[in-house]
Amino acid sequence: MPPDPAYAPGDTVRIHYTRPPDRVQLFEQAVVHDAGLFVVTYLPAAQLKKPVMVEGRVVLEPGAPVVWFTYRGDVWHDVGRFHLADGTFTGVYANVLTPVEMEGTRWDTTDLYLDVWRGADGEIQLLDRDEFDEAVGAGLLTPAVAERAFTEGERLVQGARQGAWPPAHVDEWTLERARTELR
């Protein structure tokens, strides 16, 4: 049975996003919908120093909106619907991370380096394997966490190849729907 929703549309959450060894970023996002098992949030304009690229293509640029899906429980990833600054949908991006700890308006998680991409064109990729391998080699992730992270990344890639990932709710919560819900 899913947990009872704790957030209302328009609530602001602050996500403390740690990247080992010691980088912490703070993201403030508006809650769009709390479905119990996951919370949909909206970031109206990504604060990026440079665009996010996949295979030489811009998939998220400074000032672009993102619709995020953060899961409760023992889920080792989040999901973002990425866009260009003009709102053009580019694809679905998953960060492999530790399960998010949701304590009121403060959420905490740790990035585990790997990312999964499913482009609007259907292209599927496991991203940042080199960064992951460097982090493991430097001892920034314990062997157990590294194994769990790699397993999660591979599971998402296989799910995408089989048409089972991302889940249907990710495709249902378009940018337009998120913006309408917040009005």
C-alpha cells in the first residue's frame, strides 16, 4: 500500500544532493503532485554552468525546465524529463543515487555517478561509466554501494530496451501538465 501523500501542489522542497567526496548542491523545486510512491516536482529553470550533453547533443541547457520524479522507499534512482530552454522535450534522464531521505521540506541523497538516458528518439545509454569507475577506484563508494549502483544502472537500461522503463507516469507528466497543475 503506498504511503499517504505528504506534499501539496506548490509546496517547496529543498534537495541536498551530495556528490562524493564533498560537493553538495541545493535544488529548490515546487511539488506538482504527490502520488504516495513518488513525488513529481518542477524546476522552472535549470541553473547550469554549461549544457548537459549526450553524444554531442544538448539535452538540457541553462534556463531549461525539468519535471522530476523522486521515489519513496528503497529506490536507487530519480527521473527527470529534460527539455531545452524553449520547452522542447529531449528525453528522460535517471540519476543513479542513494534512496532519497524525505524529512519534511528537506530531502537528502547521494549521487552515485551513473546516469541512464532515453532520448526522445528512443536512444538508450548508460552514461558516465568512466566517472563511476574513477570514483570506485578512488574509494569514494564502498564496494557494496558501487555494486548496487551498477546493478541499478544496468536494470534501468535493460528495462528501457524492453520498453518497461521509464514507468508510464513519467510519460504522463509532461511539461505542460506540470505547469497546468501548478497554476
